[in-house]
Amino acid sequence: MDYYGYRGFIARILSSLGLEPGDYVRIIKSNGLVIEGILLPRYSLVDEPILVVKLKNGYNIGIRVDESDVLEKIGRVERGSPGAPVPLAESIEVGDKHVFILGCGGTVASRIDYETGAVKPYISPEELTLSIPELLKYASIDAEQLFSILSEDMKPWMWSKIIDETAKIISRGYDGIVITHGTDTMSYTSAALSFAFHRGLPVPVAMTGSQRSSDRPSSDASFNLVAATLVASNAPFAEVTVVMHGESSDTYALAHRGVRIRKMHTSRRDAFHSINARPLARVWPYDNRIEILDWNFRKRGDYSLAVDNGFDEKVAYIKHYPGPIAEIIDILVDKGFHGIVIEGTGFGHVSSDAIESIRRAVESGVPVVVASQTLFGRVNLNVYSTGRKMLEAGVIPVEDMLPEVAYVKLSWVLARTRDLKDVRVMMQANIAGEMSLRHDLNLYPRWVYE
Amino acid sequence: MSKIDYKAIGLKVGLEIHQQIESSHKLFCNCPPDLIEEEHVVLVRRLRPTRSEVGDVDPAALFEWRRGRYYEYESPLNTSCLVEADEEPPHPLNREALVVALAVARSLGSYIPDEIYVMRKIVIDGSNTSGFQRTALVAIGGAIEVNGKIIPIETICLEEDAARKIGEEGLKVKYRLDRLGIPLIELATAPVIESPEEAREVALAIGRLLRLTGRVKRGLGTIRQDLNISIAGGAKTEIKGVQRLELIPKVVHYEVLRQLRLIELRRELLKRDLSKDSITYNPVDLTSKLARSSSKILRRAVESGGVILGIKIPKMKGLLGFELMPGRRFGTELADYARFWAGVSGIIHSDELPGYGITGEEVNVVYETLNADPSIDAFIIVADIREKALKALSTIVDRIRVAFDGVPEETRAANEDGTTRYMRPRPGAARMYPETDIPPVKVTDELISEADKIKPEPLNVKLERLISKYGLSRELALEVLMDIRLDLIESLIEKYHERVQPSIIASIFVVTLRGLRGKGLDIEIITDKHLEEIVSYIAEGLIAKEASELILEEIAKNPQLTVREAIEKLGLRAVSEAEAEAVIDEIIREYIEEVKKRGLKATSLIIGKAMGKLRGKIDGRRVAEIAREKIEKIIGEHKT
């Protein structure tokens, strides 16, 4: 029996007394000690006879109870309605642009229930603009929650849904779209949108998320959301971008091209970096300022809306390592996968004993795309003999494309053609800014040691 | 200071003692818990008031945020990491620190829960980069006996210290992150303390108990006392950050005084037939009338684009200058409110005029412009940019209206002289929710047995041990128990008792150090290391026990000196027996007639002269012995 996380005799006693989380409970221990507090659900996965209560002073504690202790219900916490957020600005002049905020996971604004610690997200336009009134400086806001999922649960069919929804919103005439997303897989979704809209995006799509949850005063959620809203409403470029903190300070955000971005740190606010490319712009959300860093972009309004949606879901993405890689490739082919992306070592290599497996894959009509696990730099299979043998076996090297982007792109390409020759042409063509043929010396990070 | 009958006015004081724990690392990360001046990187952040139930936003925080308040953090690279910078989730709770808190709980007989939950307590003044302080309740209940009275303990918490505030410039507040995350034990007593002196004694007793674990930091800033003070008919005031024990009685006394005076002020207001409605918010622009004033304050404000606004306070002449605490008037309180809520640099009120370069003539102009009667009315002037000046005046009107209710509930900060100043309104119910990044800690039998190993023993047990095991007199042992460095004295006695008499070690602290403090020297700057070195030199026979006073005096005056340097500077290197004998021989030769004439009665003369040359270089008793032996020998020879 599981009763709000409680098991065994505690669960029996609680349910027989009708005690539920939010009730005031009195615990009289057999040694005479009396403790009163609000009963909380138990989240621990460890099965122990411990009751979790919130004391009057706000602290939670866990109390071991046994069958000789007495539990009593002494009342219930009066709960009002959750309540509207408190407006953080007295009045604000609303910008003349219109921006739509599409929620696809991640929480940008929320309230905490101090009793249970539960966090309730705000997504209605009213709640959002009350909590983050600075949004209104740049645009009037409409908003909708499409998904509320964890970043790691994102799947290609959801990319399609987000793309369809985005297209619909654009056709309604907004000046830009902001998409909120969990940060862990945001770069996959941003790449998917970039390919789907590569023929026609009239307005900016700015994706954003947060590295610090929105229940805390130090959350980066609102900063990022305001920066994304500034990009969506006012940026001169109409591209899919990821807009996140540019440094640890709350100073500027960076708008990265959706096919060049990678999360490079587990927890820092400035975890997102453009790899092998410069960000499109530096964005100063408090100062209404966008500083362009890469002038080679598609201009707002140059294209009318056109969508190429759809992704092949049977694509494998594997990393080369010193183990039995040949066997893995064989299994994928035998299991009927439609395409494989390999993160090769350095220039893009796999071990020599895997080359025959690659040849077999290609001969069975399964394209094998090669990117590099170094992330920085360009794949080159001409330098060593292993690479030349791989080329001869039929792999498709993809220059300086990020391996995750190569995976999204191959999924998108395979949904349009399964012809190996066409796949090769499309994978090696620069469709949405995902590759470039020259890197200057400054396009590589350096660490400060002093 | 003792004219008030504290019992009769219903004084109730509760203490909240925050003590830094000595630990190898901080509470939620692996940084060393040290304050060191070193290279740092700078971060700039803002904190957004979190929204909850309707209205449940700290009004002060909301106000600060709307003004665009931001925070600059200095992050020293060796004493802070991504955790303090709020760029990485906290590591699991520091077990060492938990054991110290549990040990204290065990010695107070408190109830320790079976699972400890780390909570987030919302604090958005910038002192925590996250916007909350992490804190965990480790025990409830228990008691400490102070002078025969049982003082109940309400809670014992383990929490992270806040960042160090190092400055403020306009909208920016600067903090340094080295102190953030140092483990603190927070111990709150029930509000049962009934006099200023008792408050000090309870704080002393709790401080001593904490130090007896041997695992807490000592020195200025490592222990901080907050006081909750109320009197009958007054209100609960929370006073933050009293660092020195000696200040506690003063702070309590002045707070009582302030509350009594506020109650008196209320009576006076009612006597003058005033009510809240009499105080109206009706600002008048005085810029054109006062722009040419010789007052620098006013001129500077106008020159930098500000205005001079005034407001009439009817029938309150004399009451703005009404003294609440020594040197602090009702007008001072109003100014503190205006500073906090409107960010102005100050206010000027009629009870302090003419002054600040404002002439009597100008005062009359103001009275006239405000349509006020100089014989009964008062006024307040604020010179600043219009928005801030307006906000300041409306804040002042609100605060004056509150005076009709008596004493407002406030959080105040202690000044150096024991008076206090307005800090912010008292926060509502604690806004706390679970720190979901840290799993609850199960209090295991192992944890408890580790805690019991450092659990302080009861004072009476310790007293008997000092007497029976180390041979201290009862009087000296009692003095040792009262000493702030009790833990150090004990550990030195334990370590050196075979080579240095325990009573000598104890005397260095309870006689010598206190004597130096009596001379007005700052003995706080003498470190544990200094003291241990002195004892070890005595143990090695390198210096005589008498040298300790001279050395400590020298170090108190020149704290940069090491013990060895002080010894050299003073020329206190110990002399050998042979060297001492030579010195004494020479003195006897000089006074040989005296010795021959007075015999043994001349011994004290010789000893006195010898000590003049040998003090601190050899044990005085030895000097006496040698002198006596030599004189006896001479007398013997003389007789035969």
C-alpha cells in the first residue's frame, strides 16, 4: 500500500485516521515527546517508517514512528486559491510588437507552495507578464503551453509538433516567436526547427530556457526570456536561434544560430556556446540593445513562410570508442535502422576492424555519416589511411557540423529521401548555416589560468 | 543605566546565537572556510522577488527590485567556487559540521529528529547569491542552566553563513563570497531573559558551551548574536548582528529605552489632540525659495537636478527632536526610514534648525510657504530628485502615523555604541521550502556516537576534573571555566601538564591576559598560536614563566610579531643557572657590607636587585633559592 509515499503500518494508520498531506498532525511518542506540524507527503524512495512534517517555524523534519506512538489529526491548513502573481512593476509602457511565447518544457515563471515545496508553473499570458513585466517593454505577449515535459523526454515526433505549431503561430502574423524548452536537449530541437524552416522563416524564432529553476530569486529564467523576447520582437535576422546567458553575470545574453549551439556545462548559466561559429548577436535585455556579431544572416521579412516538416525516427547516433564498435554497427543494420551517425575520433576515424561493418551498412542502403567527437574543428578523412579506407567504404563526412546536428539533419533528410546519392548531397550541402568552410584563429575558446 | 525596573516593565529577551563552525570545508561545497584577501573575479547579478500567495512578497525586496537594485560579487578563486556563485548545485551537507551541531544538541538534551531536511529560506538582500539561505533544523528543545535559572532552547539549526557586504554605490551593493557557505550553528533561546545583564550571561554561557566542542571558530565576527526584545505595551524588535558580548546589556537597555520613549511619544501626540488623520501627505515644492540658500546640502541637490520638497507636520514642534536613545531622536528614525525606502541621503527637520547652513530667516520662509505656525508646527525638508524626495516624504508620513500606535515591529541593526538603527520591517512568516537539490540526511547511530565523542561535558564535571586531576585551586578552576579561551586552556593543560604546572598555564590566561586588558590593551588580537608558543617555550625552559606577561604585552602592542621575535626584541632569552649565579654573585659583592651587617635579613634586598636583571629570564623562585644559599654560605663563613 502506498499512501502519499508512505508504506507499511504508517500508511495504514494515516489512511485509517483520514490524515492527508496538509493536515495538522500531532505525534505523541511513547517517551512522552509531543510534536505538531503539517503532514507532508514522503518523496524518499527509501522505505522507512518516517513521518515528514513541517513545523510551525517552517522547517521540515522526519520523525521515526513505531506502533506504540500515537498520531492524531488536529486540523487542516486553510488553503486559499493559488492566487495571482504579485505584479513586479507599477506600470509599464507596452511595446508595439507582438510576440508569442510557446511553452515546450522548462519553467520560466512559477510560484512556490511554501507548505509542500511544490512548484506551480505560470504560463498564461497574464501570469507571465505580471511575473516578468519587462517582457511588455518589447512586445505585447500571447502565450500557450504545448508540452510540459522533461528535457530528456523530448522525441522527434515532438519536434514535428512544435514545428507545426510554430508555423501556425507565424501565419497569424506575430513579429516573432519565443519557444521555452528544457536546456539538455534544446540544441536538438533548435536544429530540427532550423532545417524545417530553412526555405522560409519570415520572423525570428528564439528558443530559451533556464539553468536555475524559476522558483528561486536568482533564476536566470526571466533574464533569458526577456532577452529572447527582445530578439523575437526586434532582431533584424529571421533565424532559429537559442538565446541564453552570455556570461555568468546578468549582463548580456547571446543569440546563437540553432544549428551551431551546444550545452557545454552541466550547470552554469553560460553553458551554451556556439561551436565552430560566432553567435549571431549579443543581446542586452535591460538596455534594449542587440549587437550583431555575425552579419551573414537571413533578414527579417526576406522570406515568406515555408515548412519542410517530418523526421525519420529510425536513426542511430553512436560514439566511437575503443570497444566493439563493429558489432554495434552490425546490430544497427540488422535491426533495420535507416541511418547511422558516428562521432569518430579526431578527424573522424573509426577502428580499422569497423570499416567492413560500415561497408556492409552502406551496401545495405544505410547511410553512415561521420562527424568528430572533438566538436571543434573539421572532419578530414584524407590524412590517414584509415580515413581513406572509410571514404572508400562509403561514409559521408560532414565538415565542421556538430555530431548532434548531423544526427538531426540525417533524420530530416531521410524523411525526404532514402536514396544514398541524394542523402550524400543533402548532408554535405549547407542548408541552414550548419557548416562553414573556413575557421579563423579566434574561433576557438581559450582558458584563463592566471 | 540601572534606573529601569526591567521586571516591572515586562522585559522579555530571546537570543539567537550564530557561531561559525571550524571545519575542513564549507557547508555545501569543498571550499576552505577561510577569509583571505586574494585575487577574485567579479560577477554582477540581480535577484527577483519570488511570487507566492497574494501579497506574500517582501515589500522591501519588491521596492529594491523596482528601483533596479543589483549586486556585485567578488568571487575569490581559492575560497569560493561555482557553488557560492550559484552556478552549481550544492554538494551534500558537510558531515563534520553536522556532527558539531548534533554534539551541542546532545549536551543540551534536545530532541534530534530522525531525518534532517535542508530548507531554503528566502533572503533577497543579495547576501546569498541564490536568493535564499540554506538552513536545516537539527534539534528542538533542551535547556541550559545559567546562574541557577533554566533557559529553554527552542531550536538548533545548521546553516550557511552569508556573503560579506563590502560596500554600496548607488544602486549597486558589493559582496565578497568567501564567507558565504561557512557552516554556522544557530541556537535560539526562548524569550525568558529578564534583564540586560542576564542576556549577556546567557550569551556567554552558550558561547562557552559551543567553544567546548573544540570545533568552533573564535575571534571577532565568528560569533554573532541577534536579540529579540519586547516590553509590555511595546513590540517585538529583532536586533541583528551584535558581535561583542559586552555590548549586549547596552543594546537591551537602549532598546527598552527606545520602546518606553516611543510609548511616551504616543501619549504626547494624543495629549496634543493629534490623530493619524492630522498627519497628511501634502508635499510643497520649496526649490525656488531655498535654491539660493547657503546650505551646501540643499544647493548641491538642486545643482544636480533635484528639488527641495517640504511637508508640514502640524502641532509636532519639538517632537521630531524627541530623544529615543542617546544621540538618536525621533527625527533620526524618520531619516533612517527615508533612507531605506526612498534611497535619499537624509532629511532635515525643523527641530534641528537653524542649522546645516539654513538660516533662521529661511526657516521662517519655509514656515510661511507651508502655511505653518512656527510656534507649534514642525516641518520636514528633503532635497533630492523629485521621485525619491516624494517617496521619502510619503514614507515619513506613514512612519509618523505609526507613532500613534506606539512601537512598530522592526528589524534593527546594532551600532558600535549599543544604539540601534532601523534596518527593515520584520519579515512575515518564514518563507521556507525544501532544498530539493539535497536529499534528507538520516540521523544514524554512527552520527550520534561521533557527536557524543565531542559533546561538551557538564561544567561541574569539568570543574572537578581541573581540581582533582590537574591540581588547580577551586578559585583558579572557576576562573578558567569563565574564560573565553577555556577550550584552549584545557587543551594546553592536557598537552603540557607534565612539563609546566597547570596553574601556571591557567594563570597566563586568567591573570596575565586579563591584567593586560585592564591596562587597556587589545588582547583579542593575541592568537591561539601565540599562546601555545609561549607555553611550549616555558616547557622547553627557553623562557621563564614570568616572561609571558612581557611577551604578551609586546605582542598586543605589535601584533605582527611572532613570539620568537618578541622574545628577541625584549632580550628575554632564558639564562642558565651558571649565568644567573654570576649575576647574583656580582650583586652580593656590591652589597657585601649590607649582607654582613644584616645577615639573612638582607636576602630580600639581594633578590630584588637580582630580579631587576633576571626577570623573565629565569624562574623567580630559582633566583630566590640561589640568593638565599649564597647568603647563608657567606654568613656561615663570616661567623667562623
